[in-house]
Amino acid sequence: MSQNHYRPRDIEDKWQARWLARNAFAADNGDARPKYYVLEMFPYPSGNFHMGHVRNYSIGDVVARVRRMQGFNVLHPMGWDAFGLPAENAAIKNRTHPAAWTYANIASMRAQLRRLGYSYDWSREIATCRPEYYRFEQLFFLRLLRKGLVYRKKAPQNWCPSCHTVLANEQVVDGLCWRCESRVTQKDLTQWFVKITAYGDELLNDLALLEEGWPERVIAMQRNWIGRSTGASVKFPLERPVGGAREIEVFTTRPDTLYGVTFMTLAPEHALAEPLAEACERAAEIRAFAERIRGMDRLDRQADTLEKEGVFTGAYALHPLTGERVPLWLGNFVLADYGTGAVMGVPAHDQRDFDFARKYRLPVRAVISPAGEPPASMEAAFTGEGRMVNSGRFDGMESAPGREAVARFLEEQGKGRAAVQFRLRDWNISRQRYWGAPIPVVYCDRCGLVPEREERLPVVLPLDVTTRHDGRSPLPGAEDFVNCLCPSCGGEARRETDTMDTFVESSWYFARYTDARNADAPFDERALRYWLPVDQYIGGVEHAILHLLYARFFTKALRDLGFFPPEISEPFARLLTQGMVLKDGGKMSKSRGNVVAPTEMMDRYGADTVRLFCLFAAPPERDFDWSDSGIEGSSRFLHRVWRLFAEEKGRILPLGACGAAAGDAINDDARDLRRKEHLAVKKAGEDMGRF
Ligand code: ANZ
Ligand code: ZN
């Protein structure tokens, strides 16, 4: 074979070895050049990369290399999101230990990344399952706890019977566990919560800071998830006290429709549901209904297509302004954990109430004009804005000022007030799993719940346990771990055996990279100030809500705890959500047998060809289809480039064009070549700038 032939393996091996030996891409924290921090979402060490990873990292690597060539001091780190369920499940299946499985996967995946030729600063590599990492997470937990931003609460939880763990709402997809696709059930448990709702307004308002750098779609998803609604809370006195209560409070976004109330609906979980049943002669019927609805999937209950169902409780409330009797119902479409768990029914102007009223022949009263037809012949609710009618002293007002006027009037009368409601819920971080960061608190018979002392961190996850075949956590049975001394009285106590949701680890890893080997503190403040925010973050749109929201929350909370400097409020200045790599228009998956393995492609074509194809196949945000002819094309292109240079270098090099400066005496050919080179650099630079 001639030496003019492109042999990627030789080239790649040679340079990769050299990069590694010199840690060629190490970033310097004390550098005087302007900084640039480019980060790709770190992987879960499953064992193998898929083409989607390769695309994500190849895009990031181009950004890193271009910025370096442009004179920036570039931070481009890599690490492992290493705790989590799959390690436990795989360990059970393969009869190994989750730690052994995880570290072996990390080793093989690190080798794959090196073969792909990415320009990472390997001296900053992290694995979140190491005590050197999670000890600081435990420190954050203790500080959040002290500040009241972490608390314990008993609440009905999404429970995956097969994974034996609680799932966050976001981890329930169409009523199924996101990991194992078992049907999720509800279970009452005491859990640890992070009070992300305390930052609801800031998380929402600061989206404005991201408008330049984040995809519109992701900002919209975050906004919807936070879901801030303004309106009023209104108190309806009960005709007769029930279960010690004299009134029922509702949240409404439309206080301007208050005069259109013809009934009230409570969630079957509402605290008054049982007392109402008890006071009614149809108690059995009411209880049976409540029982049945409580067992329903919560997402099904929120669906627009849900068939509305309810039961009359026999009791009445009184309209706060007219004194009219308002019948109290239980209804399947009212959610227990939104607002107050009770709704004022305005069938003329709310579609769910309309459906409910038609089904149970409840009166419909139009109070916003133009509602169109007379209420009896309405076929749907009129949900728009208009002028208030049949509304007493408010007649003639427009909806928007009317809402405020009604809220103000209620407040003056002590019957309600303007109110804001968030869809965002506090974040349940408790997992009844083994392979996670231990929650650093203990339970003492004398002192109750006691936080571990900071100087005793980390609370190390014991590795000498045997994973159980039923998937239950071995921690509660690990006596050396559970039995401990109370940090407060020194007496015998028991450790918390819940571990933290892995989303906690990924909420601050970007900050740890700035000072990854710091053994005394999570990071040095100067390092943070220098590197943060991440200039360019790159990852899949599947993380558009949770991971990004949690990382944004952590940034704000750590700032307020004094860990982050006050000027840093957002972690990621720019975000790119890269498209997917598909095969024949569909997702690559083992079950479909259409997976294209990066290692196989590298064996056949070399890493540069694989990277090149991932970059050329489509603009970064768009999905593209893996194609054999496409990668062949990329391969031919690199062969051509190589051959061209190899064949022409005898003529090019003597020209002295490379490295020549302006004013040097070079001939016309050399000048031509030099000009073309600069045009190419300019064009490429501009294209990159656009990105
Ligand atoms: C009366 C009304 C009249 C309403 C009207 C709307 C239109 P968002 O935008 O999601 O905040 N609601 C309140 N709590 C609820 C719960 N726990 N489960 C189900 N529905 C609930 O929606 C707020 C509206 O959803 C509230 O305003 C309430 O219905 C209903 F013409 O009150 B409204
Ligand atoms: Zn104690």
C-alpha cells in the first residue's frame, strides 16, 4: 500500500497517544486568556455509547477546538453520571456488584471516548459515585436542610412496584415507569423534598436571561412546567360545618366568573371528602367513588379526554357574594395537589365544568358576554374574555379588570384574596435504592432527626453488601451502616437508608469541573468566578425540563447559601439541543435491531469519518437518518483530502506559503495559496460564529 493511502488507524493512534501523554487539552485555571467553557451532558456509564452520544460530543469537540484555535482558554471536561438504577438492575442480572459494573463500564467507555479523539481535559474527570464527589453533595444537603430548603413530608407517591422505588412525576411516562415500563401505583410514604417551589418566581423570571442563548422551545417547556397562574382564592362558607371546617377554599384563575358558580367540586382526596361522606346517608356510594378515583393514574386524571365523573355529597356551601346554595360534589377531574384541591364550578365558562354540568343536569349560568346562545342551548363553554353580566355590582366590567375588582372586593370582605398558583411541585429526592448517595441524617430515639456533622462527611455508601434479587435496597439490612452514634447525644442511633435521586448529582457537576480535584471544598470560589457560566452546553432535548430546571435551581440555591458568587444566577449561558440520530426514520433500539454501533463504524472507517458524518449529515438541531451511503461519502471525502495533500505536497511545501507573513517575498503561486487559505479560515470562522 502506498504511503499516499489514508490510514485512519495509524494517524489516530499516533495523535491520541501523544495527546494523552501530554494531557494536551488541560485547561489552566490561572490563565490570562479569555475563557470558554464548553460542556456536553455527561453520560450514564451503561457500557456502550450510541450514535447519539457521538453526535453530541462531536459537536462539542468542534466548538472546543475552534475556540482553542481562536485563542481562548478552553475548559472541555468529561465525567460520569454514575449512580442510578440501571447499575443495580444490571448487577442483579449479571451477578456482580453495582460498583464493579459501573467502574468496568467507565473504563471501557473512557477508552471508547479516547478512540473517538475528543479533546477533553482528562485531569478533571469525575465519577459521581465516588465519595470524593458525593461528600459535597451531602454537604449541600445539610446546608439546604438548615435553611429549610429540604424537608420531610408524608405524601402519596408514585411507586414503581418492580423497581421498588418512588418516582418523580417526570419519571412517570403515560402511567408507566420510565425505566422498566411497569404500571406505576400510588403509595403513602415519608420522603425528603427539596423546596424548589421557593424559587418558582425566579426560575420563571430568569428565563428572560436565556432568550438569546437557549432554544425557544426549551424555554417554553420550562415555563409550562413551572406553570404560574394568577387568580384568586375564594372562601365558600359551608351551610353546616363538616369535619370541623366552616368553609371551603378554592383557587380560580377566573374570579370574573364568580357569579356563574352553580356547584363546587372537590378532589376525592380532599380532607373533607370523608367527613362529607360520613354525614350523608349515601356514605357507601360516596366512599366507593372516592376509593375508585384515588386508585386511578394521576396522568389519566389530567387528560383532556377524561370522562368526567362525580358524586353528590348531599351538602351545600354558600356563595360568598350572593348567599345562594351551592351543591358540593366530588369529581374525578379535580386534582388533590393543585390549588386547594377544590374547584368552583362555572359550567358556562369552563369546559370541564360544562361537561360535568351536562352529565349531571346542573344549571349553567352565563356571566361573561358574549357567551353566544342562551345557556340551555350552549354546546360548549365560552372560555374567552368579555364583559361581565348577571354579576351584581360588577356588571359591565371587562374580564381583565373584573378579575382584579372581584379579588379586591373579596379581600375587603374577608372572603378571599388575589392568589398565585404554581404547577411546579417540590422535588422528591428520596429513593429507596442502594446505588446512590446516602442522605446524611440519623434518627435517634432521644433527639429525633439529627443531621450528620459536616466534619464527619462523607457518609460513605458501604460497598460490602450483597444486592438482593427482589431488587430491594440492601441498605436497611446493612447493620454496620445503619447502626451509628447520634451526632447530638452520642447515643445509639440509626442512619437514614434512603439515597438521593441521581438528578441531584447532575445538578452541580458542571461546577465541580472548575476545580475537580479540590479535596477540601466542592470548588474554589476563584475557579467558579473564572469559569462559570458554561458558555455552551450541549445535550438532548429529553433533558429540557428536569435536569435543566434542577441545575438552574441548584445554581440559585448554592448562590444563596454562599457557595456560588452572587453574580452567578444561571448555569448555562447558551444551550444547544442536538437532534437525534435515527435509522430508517425511527429511533435506534435493541428491540428493533437497528442499532449502529459507534465502535463498529470506527473499526471500519476510523473515528474522523464517523465524526465527520455526524457533523455533515444535518444542522446540529435537526434529526438525521444514519445512512451507509452517507458514511461512505464522508470516508471518500477524507481519502480525497489525504490523497490530494500527499500527491501535491512535493509542490506545495517548497512554495513556503505555510507560515509566511505579510510582506515576505513569496511568489504568486504561494500568495494565491495563502489567500485561499485565509478565505477558507474566514468562511469557517464565520459559520462557527453563526452557531
Ligand atoms: C373557576 C373557573 C371558571 C376556572 C372559568 C376556569 C375558568 P390553571 O390555569 O391550570 O391554573 N382548578 C383549580 N384547582 C384545580 C384542581 N385542583 N384540579 C383541577 N382543576 C382545578 O387552572 C386553574 C383553573 O383550574 C381554576 O380556575 C379552576 O377552575 C381549575 F371560567 O375556577 B377555574
Ligand atoms: Zn441523639
